Amino acid sequence: MNISQLETLITISKTMSFRKAGELLNLTQPAVSAQIKSLEEEFKTVLVDRSQPVTLTDRGQVFVEHADQILRIVDEMKQRLSDLDQTPQGHIRLGTTTSIAIQILPRVLSYFQDQFPHIKTTIQSMASSQIYHGVENNLIDVGIGYLIERNPNVSSSILFYDSFELVVSPDHPLAKQSKAGIEVLGQTPLILLTQDTVGRRFADEVMRKHAIEPQVIMELSSSEEIKRMVEINMGAGILSKQSVSKELRNGSLRIIPLIELEVSHPVGVIYKSGRYVSSAMRQFLSDLKGMPETQFISTE
């Protein structure tokens, strides 16, 4: 058994095709078939059901689970060896929310990539609750999101503080008011984030506390989608202040201050406790923690 055979089997499990696996691995289809046949002969079992579409047998599924673990160990070994070099290098899988990815990461990553061009960064967009799961289960290396959990398997460090605000179009009736009370949340059609997000849970908690029945006319999965709906005056939204900084500057959105929403929410970097930290990760975490809060917060 060799590493190439394991990679081939894992690729087949994802593509469900010997031909597609060969194309991705730059192998001929006969070479792919030969590698799988060799594995099956060595372990005296059938790993792949070759009917169309190609699928793994039950034994193949078990085999792939262990193959994934083996490849992770090999990758870590390679990373530790490469860390003997003085130049930070490697691959960082970063998970963050859509609004942070759009509003904050470009400034952070442009600096980081200029300083360390040998470090590759892959970004996955997800809710803050999913970031914790991703870090704990090694699906991502590091996350940037709202710090919402106490988890002994996860470490975190605060980068800056954000808040959630009621935002409307300049054409909305509320835009003409200099102030408003919390009761407007029950009198105004609202476009809110989905219930797996920090912003939505916070908004729901505030409204429950004040016995408000909201008029939720739309639920969307990202701040960017909500901003577009609010800009065309489809309703009001409750969004992160940082996520609307550009729209506040150009005048396409306005904040209606509500005292009840004035709560600071820490946003920070999230990573797994006790995990080996590669030179790339070490450099990335060091740079993030060393940046002043003004690096993350847009000025209006």
C-alpha cells in the first residue's frame, strides 16, 4: 500500500468515477483501476462497486475513513519538516462569516500575502457557530467570527468589538426620525438573518425580552443579501455595524439608533487547543493578534 493508492481511492469516493478521478490525479483510467485492484488484493476485500455511478462498498467506506486519517498524519509530518526551513510556508484553511470575509479580510490578507507570499490561504464562508465545529473537527485551521462559546477544545483571542443595528433605506419612514423606541421592531416589516447566526439570535433575544412580536417578512443567509433588500426599501434589517460601513458612507443605508441593541459583541480568532501549529499558522495568528483594532474596523 502507498500514499498514491489512498489518494486515488479517496478521489474516487468524491467523484464517483474512475475517469474523473484519473483526470484530477493526472492518471490514466487503467492506472486508476490498477491501483484500486492492488489495494483490494492486498486487503483481500472489495472496496469499490464498479457499477455506474461508481460507489464504495461498506468496507470501502471504512477504508476511506482510515485513509483520510493517514493522509492527515502525512500532511502534518510534511508540514513539520518544512517548518525546519526559516521561511513560513504552507496552507491555511480559514473559516469566517460572509460579512467578515467581504468587509475585513481583504485588508488583513492583502498585508499578509505581501509579507508571506509562500503561504496559501483558502477561505470558507460559514456561520460563527459552524466555525467552532469546523475548528474542533479539523475541517478548518483557524476561524474569525463572533466569540460565542466556551469550549475546552478551542482557544480564542479577541480582535475587535462589533454591534448590531437597525438599518433602513433613506426612503423608509423611519429614516426621517431622529430617534425611535424599541416598539418599532414590532411595527416594521423586518428582513433578518437566518436563525443559526449570532445576529439573529441576538435580535430574537432582545425582542423576546421586550415582548415584541416581529413582522419578519424575509429570512436570508447573509448580510450582503439583506443589505440589497433593505436598500430597495423592502423592509428594515438588523445587521452588524461593520457589515454596513460602506453603505453608511455612501448614504444607501441609515442606522436608526435603539438603546436596546447597543451591546458590544467580541469578534476574534478561533483555533484548536493543543493542536500542532505550523509555521504558516504561527505567523498568521501572530500577525492577527498583533494588529490594532483600527485595522479591522472601517471608519465611517
